[in-house]
Amino acid sequence: MEGNLETRISRALENEFKPAALEVRNTTANHVAHRKPEDGKVLETHFYVRVKSSAFNGMVNRHRLVYKALEFAFEKGLHAIEMDCDSDVQE
């Protein structure tokens, strides 16, 4: 996968969950005091994601599925992710 981390996260969640709705927002700017880059690179360390997918129907471990789909992002420096994961059907 190429591109910035926000784009890569969006693609990974699209591919994994085929969501009815998806929002990925880089919130790193809200947390600039947490980590400072040693080499001057801009870090993408904090994100908010909202995923609505039938893959979550009846599931209580939705966040675990998202963490698994985004393992690559944590390896690239993702520090924290805020999630809102819902089924795309009324439960």
C-alpha cells in the first residue's frame, strides 16, 4: 500500500469490512505534545474512525477486528485510535 497513513487506513478498512459508511479523520494535531518527531518528519499518530458494516452484525468484539486490520499502521507509528463501530443493520 502506498500513500499517507490516513489513506492507507481508509483503504484497509474498506477492503476488510466493505462498510456502508466510513469516516477516517487524522486527529494527530490534537495530540502534538504526546510525541515529537526526532527527525523532523510529520507523524500521523492519532486517528478517529467510524465504521458501519454488516461485518459487525451481532459482534461484541468489533474493536478487535479493527485493530487487527490496522496492525500495519501501528507498526508505522500509529499511537492511538478512537473508534465508533456499528453494524449497518438495526440490532
